[in-house]
Amino acid sequence: MPEEKIISFEQPVLRGTLQVPGDKSISHRAVMLGSIAKGKTSITGFLDGEDCLSTISMFQQLGVSITREGTAVQVDSPGIAGWKTPAEKLDAGNSGTTARLMLGILAGSSVTSTMCGDQYLTKRPMKRVTAPLALMGAAITNEAQKDYLPLTVQGSKLQAIDYQMPVASAQVKSAVLLAGLQAEGETTVTETDVSRDHTERMLRQFGAKLSQDGKTIRIKGRQQLTGTDVVVPGDISSAAFFMVAAAMTADSDVSFEKVGLNPTRTGILDVLEAMGVQMELSDEQGFDGERYGTVRIRHSKLKATEIGGELIPRLIDELPVLALLATQAEGRTVIKDAQELRVKETDRIEAVAAELRKLGANIETTPDGMIISGPTQLHGATLASYGDHRLGMMAAVSGLITDGPVHIDDPSCIAISYPQFFEDLESLVNV
Ligand code: S3P
């Protein structure tokens, strides 16, 4: 990708159908569980973005055979007990999901390894994972004794815990559940608000038994996983950029096929509906595992809304692009209870506000969110990506409604979750 990308369309209209790339969260988990399991796992619809490729290389270093042809991945594993100690550091790149889930998995394995990450990931908090893992008896250390990468994990025998989560985070929940899978006894995790449940669904798919009572999940340790076939639906968090683009760009009408509709991820659809977006759902399938279907979005007159509470974990990654949409809505949109945005790939509260202000948006930040008043005519500007894929895509989509070109500095990070983003954008505009 070039070092700068210019978005400049003459009265764009988005039309047509789109199948966005595979879900990032599900792609990571498919490789992880396929590698913990003994035997063969076949994955279709895998996301070939940089984050998921980091997960694949880690397991290859641990001695798991993984081959990939585009979006088809074959895993053949000796099982977690057969992993070998890697010769080099395990590099999670920019991927928080890789780092946090792997800490939980490696803690109960029989190998010793050191995990590192890029300049952004090494600044993201790992204590939220290392603290519960320490309670289970995990041996995780850092030369400087801090809770940031690089961290050395010495696989050890773990004990089950009952864990009350302090934050709504699927990464933390998953790390504890995956450590619990190797531990002695039954681990329970209780959430504050329900976060994405892909780990729980996929553990069942690989033959593990879990039980759930409200916001508490229980998993017995020492269960064996069996390799299986996984079909990854399209990532609703990637589709979100074009859903917002269609909703705010005059005359647009776009259908998203085979997009993931897991109810723990569809907060964006609830918000679009509340903002007055014309939407139709059809072809819903896959009710036992990961639900998916077609979502049609048409340009609509938008009204402001309030986004907070239990909705937040169901749309946490969509908040940057929803903030952009709110600049086009009549009234005051309030985003609250979203302090987690401050510890994402970048501080997404300050970064989103700074970039949208460059376009002329009326936006205030609060400790846990943003307040956006609209509608506002946005103007062209040069926007920074902060090395954050979702900031880069938000910037690109803003260029559809500005009265001048939008330049995006360092768009290459978009390949982290959506390598063909610009091709898909071109394919929808003015067909
Ligand atoms: C993810 C969980 C979320 C999300 C991230 C992916 C996952 O992070 O923001 O993009 O796959 O478990 P948190 O667990 O920090 O909320």
C-alpha cells in the first residue's frame, strides 16, 4: 500500500453487494483451538489480515503444521501436549487478541516462550490477563517486572479459579477460559456485561463442555479438544465501515452477504436502527454455531442517539465509524461507558475526536466517550491513521461525504483486518 491514500470521488453513490473478509475474532480462535486440539482442522473463510497471520506464525513456531491457500487454512496439530519450545520469540505484531489469548493458552502448556509485539502493542495493558492467570499459578515474567510485552511464559500446572471480571473484555474472558481448559478443577468466569462469545461457541464445536448461567461461564479443566471444520462468516466489524458509508451517502443501497450476526456483535445494527437507517435482514443461517446472513442498508435521514451501557461491548470496535456517522445525524449523539476505547490500538476517544475535528466536526471528548452534534458538512483534510486500522478506515469512509479530498497518512495498517478494503470501496462506488 502507498504511504498516503487520497479519497476523492465526484458525488459518490454506493451500490451493489459485498462479501467482506472473514471475522477476525473467529479466525484467530479457529487457529488457536485447531492447534490446541489433536488432529486436523480445516478452516474456510479465514481472514488473511496481518493480525491473524501473526497467530498462524506463532503456532508454526510451536511445531503445529499450518498451511494456507488464500482463505482456506489446514491445521494439523500434535495437540497442546506435543508443542515444541520455539527457537525464537513469538511475535504478536499489532494483535491484542493474539497476545492476550496466547498468554492464557501458553500458561498451561508445557513450553517456555517469550512473546513480543510492535510499538503499539507493547504499550497496551496485559495486567488484565496476567493478574487472573497469576491466581491460577501461571509463571509469566517480564525483565522489568511490568505487565507489558515482552513477557516470558513458562508453561506450568494451573489451578481453576472463580473469576469476577473487572472489565467487559472478550480477550480477558477467553484467556481465563483457555487457561481453565488446561487447569485442575472447574474454572468460572463472571462478566460485568456480556462480551463476544466466540470462544465459548467454538470450544463447544471442538468438543469441550461448558455451562452458562447468566453472565457466569463454567469450564472443567483437562478436557481434550478434537479437530473439526470451521466456517468463518464475514466480519461485521469490517462491514460496519461500508454500512455507515451507505447509510450516510445519498442514494446508496448496499447488501452485505454472509456477514456474521452473532448477537454479541450486532450492537451496530441496533444503533443504525435507532438512528433511523433503513435496514433489512434476510437469509439468516447457522443458528447453532455462528449466525450469519444478509444485511441491506440504504441511505437514510439520520437522527442522533445515545450509545452506552450493555450495548458497548456489542459494538466496541464500531465506535470510531459510528462517531463519523453521528456527525451526519440531527441532534446530539452521546457515546458513554466506553472508556475501554482508550486502551485499544490507540486511544480511540482522543484520536477519533482529533481527526473528525480536522474535517470540521463538532465533537467533545469525555473520560468515557464522546458527544457529537450534527449534522455538519465535513471538509477535506489530511487525516492520520495512528497505525490503527479502524482509524484508517474511518478516515477513508469520511472522504465519501467531504466537500474536498481526504488524504490518509500511513494507510498500510488497514491490512491488519481488511487487506482489500480499497478494492471493495472502489467496487461499490458508482457501479
Ligand atoms: C476481541 C475483543 C475486543 C475487541 C477486539 C477483538 C476478541 O477486545 O475490541 O478487537 O477477539 O476477543 P477487548 O477484549 O479488549 O474488549
